[in-house]
Amino acid sequence: MADIMQDPDTVSEVKFSFFYCMFSFWSSGLLVLVCTLSEGLEAFGSVLHSKQFLLLAAVYELGKVGLAKLLSGHGPSLSLARGTPPDGKTVRGPILRKIWVKMSRLVVKLTPVWHLIIGVGVLFGSWLFFVYVTVCFGAPLLSSWSETGSFCLLMTLLTVYPVLLILGPSLSSLFLVYSSHSHSPLASTLFLIWMFTVLGAWLGAFPIPLDWDRPWQVWPIPCCLGAVAGHVTGNVVAAGRVWPWLATASGTGKRKFV
């Protein structure tokens, strides 16, 4: 481990992972406040898949990644790939050649926009995948399409959205994390968070068919509660996992996180 932590990129990944997990854990305090202000689990669960909360979660995730990037110096997060800058030389020759060169330069300049569009497409495809899996597990589609769609959007924001923000908006980022073949501390952290979130959502479905006659058993409230609880738990476990790496990076002296 000590040899690996000599790499500056690995050190920045470890620091980013720790800060990201801690910010996610601290946000659970806001969820507790919302739960306290809400009138029971039913109201709290309804808040978790509301449009306002989903929009707030997307914006907060963006700010959380940006703050962790600022404190850790992790370069790839919140960055879009750029093409090779043009040489800036005056184009000479036939008119068709001039048009071709200018169009090529325009395509290079629009490379970040293209990657952003790819990221939006990956998010939409991930949402469709969650809808398919959720319906296969028995979730109502026609009778409660709004609830099913909002729950799948919550799952997308908790699992796929952070990966695209941190590792880049592409399918390769998802394969890197979800294949679990990567030894990167950051990829392992994101995999743990994904695993606990999905496990929490799955466990949350168990009370739905029970005859307890509780208002919070209505779909998709238990799954939303389980997904958020699993997400927070995954961040705590991941933070504890990268803690020894931080100790190694800081040496035997005072531990420095920034």
C-alpha cells in the first residue's frame, strides 16, 4: 500500500474519495431534519421521490463533487474531454480545403458539448434500465408510472450520476466501476456506494406486501427509504475503507487531508 500511495494521482483519488463520502454522510443530517419536519415516514418517503427533492439532489451532488475536487485536487472530476487544439495557421489552398479545415476545427471545439450530450444519453439509458429492472421485480408501470419513474430517477441520481460527474460522461466510466475489476480506490468507493444503494432499495421492498396496513408501505416509499439509507451506509463504509490509505499517505506524523 505504501508503494501505491507514492503516486500523486492515487493520493488525490484517496483524498477525493474520503471527502466525497464525508460530505455525503453529513448530508444525511439534512435528511434527518426533513424527516423530523415531515409528518411520519409516509411524508418523508414521499419527499424523497418528489420533483423538488430530485432536482435539489442533482444540484447538491454537483456541488459536493466540486467541493471534493477543490479540496483534493482530483483533476478528472467535473471535466469534459477536449480535442486537440488547432494550430491556428492560416488555411491556404482551394475553397473546399478551407471549408474542410474550418469544419474540422469546429468539430474539435465542440468536443466537450458532444461528451456532455453523451453523458445525458447515458443518464437517460440508465434510467430506462432501472425502469426495466424495477418493473421486472414487480413494480407497477401503468397504474403508478409516475411513482415508478421518480423512484428510478432517484436510483439514477444516487448511483450513475456521481460516476459520470467524477470519472467522466461515458459508458466506459460505468464499466470501470460496475465491473469491480478496477483496483482504483475511487472506483472501489463508487462501487461500494452503488452496491449498498441497490441493496437498500431491494431490502426496502420487503415490507410492501405485508399486511401491516401502514401508510408508509405504499410503493415506492419503502424502496426510496431503503435506497437512501443504503446510500448513506455505503458512504460510511467507503470512508472507513479509504481511511488506512489516508494514514499511509500522511505518514507517521500528523495526518494531512489537504
